[in-house]
Amino acid sequence: SPHLQIYRPQLTTVLSISHRITGIVLGAGAVALVVWLVAAAYGPEAFACMQALAGSILGRVLLFAFTFCLLYHLLNGIRHLVWDTGHGLELDAVYLSGKLVVGGTIVLTIAIWIAGIAARGGF
């Protein structure tokens, strides 16, 4: 691109970069899951430590962000699969599907967390 200082990023650019970033975050989350499983196998004290970390404010923020990244990556991946069939490649359809991915990600993330909080009987 010419000069990044004067270039206005398009929705498609932002969504493409976001897809890559969420993929990296999901990889880091997979490592964290393995650490959690190893702690569970190591013993009750190690598992309790990991549970305390996951239950802390920072842990919950990271889990919320991971949920958001997982859903975004999933929905955007489905969008790309539709494109692979040759459908939805018109400019208007590309922008509409991008907005649907972002909106769906937000709605589903909030819905999952509300359902999880309700199932536990509170935060």
C-alpha cells in the first residue's frame, strides 16, 4: 500500500488481519489448555492453583477474550468456506457477511457467557 499514514483500512482488511490474530490467540489458548490439563494430572494442588488463576478477574477476562476469538475465527472460517464455493464474492455480499460475522461474534460471545453465569447461579 502507499503510505500507511494516509491509507484508510477497509472492513475487509481489518477482518482479514483479525482472522490471523485470532488464530494466533487460539494457538496460545491451546497451550494454556494443555497447561491446565497437565496441572489436573499433576495433582490437586497444581489443579487448584490453575483453577484459582482461571477464576480470577484476569483469568475471566482472558477466557472471555478466548471465547470471542474462538467464535470470530469459527464464523469467519465459515464465511471463507462459503466463498470457496463461489458464493458471496460480490462486494456488497462481502461487506454484509463481514458485518454479520462481527455481529454474530459479539452476540454469541455474550450469550454463551450469560448462559454460563446463569448455569453457575451467579458470577
